[in-house]
Amino acid sequence: MRSYMLAGVAVLIETESLTKRYGSLTALDAVDIRVEEGITGLLGPNGAGKSTAIKLFLGLLKPSNGTIDVMGSGPSERVTARARLGYMPEHDCLPSMVSATEFLTHMAQVSGLPPTEAKVRAADVLRHVSLDEERYRAIGGYSTGMKQRVKLAQALVHDPVLVLLDEPTAGLDPAGREEMLDLVKRTGREFGISILLSSHLMGEVEETCGRIIVLEDGRVTQADAVSQFTRETDEVVIDVTGHQEAIVAAMRDRHVEASIDATSVVVKLKDEDEYDVIRDVVAEAGAGLRRMTARRGELRDIFRGPQG
Amino acid sequence: MTEETRGEVYDLGYQPYDGPREGRTRSLKALWVNSVRSTLGIGRGALAWIIPGLLIGFTILPAVGIVAANVIAEPFAEALPGHPEYYQGVFLVLFVFSAIAAPQVLCPDRRDGVIALYLVRPITATDYIVARWAALFTVMLLVVLAGQTLLFSGLILAAGDPVEYVRENWTDVVRFVASGIVISLLLTTIPLLISSFSTRRVIAALMIVGSFFLTTAFAAALSECEATREGRCEPVTREYARWFALTGLEQTPTYVNDQIFGITDDDPRLNALGDFHPAVPGAWFGFLMVSSGALLWRRYQRIGL
């Protein structure tokens, strides 16, 4: 691996003004993306350009413009670099007639591992994804959850530096989804394999990833650590027993910005003295104060925009 | 009193791989081995290998028969078919084998979506299709040569003086290997190209069978001869017959086989090809193989995830 270090963190993928056009349609529009070691979420609605970005990272598409650096490899070395890349597609991609152990052994060899080592790796990885007991059964007889785990296992069998996961929980029930996300977290944290997780589900990205890159209409709209998106805001949420309209009106009379959100009153603080204003207004309105807490940011705010 | 020994199993957790990585050579070898095994049904249970096994048996059965006939009816040995006629005799079986094997090599990867996993490995689409082609060519060549090799071996053993037999007939080996390569090229490239147009093995097999029968029937109908008043055999399409004869997928390799063995045939379609300079059917065959291979390659350059 020839990734470079930036502020003590290995940068695995870096793009500059990356553009991909299909005829008149621009799928990616001059995006600058940096994927660092750890678990990164590539979040965006359908059609945002996530799959195009992944295909460009894998070297399956040529950019219309701009540059991509994947683990230090340029365009001419992209095929060789795939020896240390893993990919788990969203769609079905498993043979039905062969066993998981045979399939993984074969895939490890196609990634360049010698036959004996490939067999050992296949057994190890299948154990890590909890398929060691079923590994000699034909994949065609597996449940959806088991097939997803085989898909993850084939992406890990050659011990990649970075794995690209495309909607890894697609088609899974809630229990299967939790299991898969646990596996993804273990892969990133215990196995030391970096992950780029492409998803349109904010919940699973928030639960799993340390960093998020948000794509919308082919452009990167946000890119930061998850903690930055979910940190405390300057808004205070007040749950009261009633009189919400009166409280908001009284706040505005005292030049404090307030609004009603469902059954709560949300106050935008300018300075800490306004906590006294809140106390006084609630007391004057004769309402009971149930809870007062600083509001934390949510990932869904990304798509709601600043006016939310 | 024996001392009880106790063992404990520790889960070492995930162990990174720091062993050798053999690059593209290993990748290609893995694809080649995988295709050879699936073509012959190795490791797939009885049902998978029984049909290829039977067909291979049928290709070598005539060799056993010819050797037995040579031993039993030695005075009539000259009248028995030998190496020059062998391929024509088993061509239909070889062709059915290729119609089953070629779809097995290409169709499941696209039908199951496994192709997407291959193309993100350290190989290109060209590597993939070259390895698959090479695997089927290897199997076809082995199957094609099996009967001829058995026949040659049997005739050596049946001969009164085996050493003398080898000395007099060793050129037959060169000829049947050269002819076998031509037939294997045809039975690899065209069936693989046709298989690349379908994800279903049965459909692809039917298309392969159809293409051979249709082109053979087309060429036969348009280069068939009719008796003239003078008793000569004149092709129905006159001077154009030789061009129509070229379109039959079976005709050209059969003609090349006859050229290699230096024999003449009474078949009017082959006679029609005989109107050409010998290089023309050879060049046509070369063009057919190169253009089919190029089209197959092109199709796999367009396959995405």
C-alpha cells in the first residue's frame, strides 16, 4: 500500500475535480473526495452518484475529467491496486451450485493468493462472518442474510486494505441488518480494514461510520466526522406541560428567537443570559417544565438544509 | 496413574494475511483451472460429469472399434477408416460436446452476477475472456486428440512390428495434431462467441446447435450438385457454389483436415471448395476465427457491474 499520511491519518482515496459524464448527463461534477483509514460513509439519495464514484475508484470507469488516487496508484496501476481492494456489490453476485468455501478459495486465488493459503484464508474469513458450519453447503440454499455474509467474506478473503461496500444491508430484515452492521463495525475496528460504505440510509451510516461524505446530484455537499454532524447546537429544546404558543409569544416579546417543534418549544440562544429568560417566561405562563436540553444535530438535517 | 492433559483453544481473532501474493499469473491460472473443472464437471457430483464423460467416450469409441477391426480382420485393414477420416466421423459428437461446454464456461458468471466480482479483482476483462477461452481450447484439444491418440497407440500395438509402424506412420501424429488444433479453434471460438449472447446455458447450447446446422444446411443446399445430361455433377449455383460452400461452419475445417492429410473427397461441397486456391479456405478460416475472437473480446469490454 502506498497511501500517504495526512495529519497522522492514512489517505486511501483522493480525488480532485473528479467528473463523470454519460452523454449530456453529469453523474459526478468536479468532486473532491478524500477517504481516510477507518469507516467512511458515502451517503446520498438514489441517483446522487455513489455507484459511479465506486466504479471510478475500482477503475471500472474512466473519469471524464479530474484525477483519482487510490492507495497511491495512478490510472495505469489501478488493476494491480485491486489486489488490495475489496468490493461487495448490492446486487446478487454469488454462484448457486458451489459451496462457500470453494467459492472463497477460488476468489482468493483470483486475487493472487497461492492455493494453500487461499484455502486457509477462506476458512478463516468464513469463521469471522459466522459461516464456518455451513461452509460446505451450496450457496444456493443459503438465506438472504447468509448470502450477504458470503458477499462480505469474498470482499475480505484476500485481506484488502480498503473494502467498498455498496448498500450492504439491502434486502435484510431488522435482525439481519443489525448483524451485518455489527460485522461491518468489527471489520473496520477489529480487523483493521478500512471501509467505504455506500448507503442511502442515514441511520446505518450514523451507527457505523466515523466519517461521512454526502453526495447530492453529483456533488459533495458535506464531508466531515459524524461527531461534527451530531454535536450540540445553539438551540435549546424545552418540553412543557402546555401553553407553548404563549411561551413562544413571550419569548419573541423579549427578543428571543423561539418556535414550536411538535410539542416542544425550541429556543435559539444568543448568550447564556437567555436561560434566565426561558425560566421566567415558563414560570409566568404557568406551565410545568418537564425537560430542557441542548439540541444535538442529526444527520437528517443534512438533507433538510439550514432552514430545516 | 496417568496425568490428565488439558488443552485450551484460543480464538486469535482476525489475522492479517502477510503471505505471498502471486499477481496476475495466479489470477489467470485460477480462472483457467476453474473453467477446466466446470467444463468436465469435476467436483460437481455425478450428474455434472456424466454427460461430458459419455460424449468423450463416444469420441474414442470409434478408435477402439477400428483397432479391434484391424486385429480381427487384418486382411481388410486397408479398407478401414483411419486418421484422415477420424475427425469427420466424430465431428457431430465433438460439436455437441462444445455446445454443452462453451455455455458452461461463460453463461453462469453473467447469469449469477459473479462477473462483477471477477472484474474488481486484479484482472482486466481481457484477462478474464482470454483465460476462459484458453481453458475451453485446452479441453477441446484434449477431447479432439483423445480418439486419434488412442487409435495411433492401438495401431502400434496391433502392428506386427511396432517400431516399423511408428517409423512409417509418425507423420500421421503431426497431421492429426495440426488438424485437431484447427477443429479445436473452431469448436472453442464460435461456441464461446454465441454463448456470450445469452445468460442461459440451454438457450446458448440451442443457439450453437442451430448455428452449425443452419450454416451447414445453407452451404449444402447452395453447393449441392445435380447430375447433368452428360452424367457430370454440376453444382446448382454453378461458379458461385464454392463461395456458398465457405459459409458452412463444418465444411472449412473438414477441407483443411483433408488438405493436411493430402486426401481428396467425393463430397461435392468439398469439391466446390477445391475450386479455390488451397490458401483461400485457410485464409477464410483464419478470418473467421480472428473476427469471432475479436467480437467476443469486444463484448466483454462492454460488460459493467
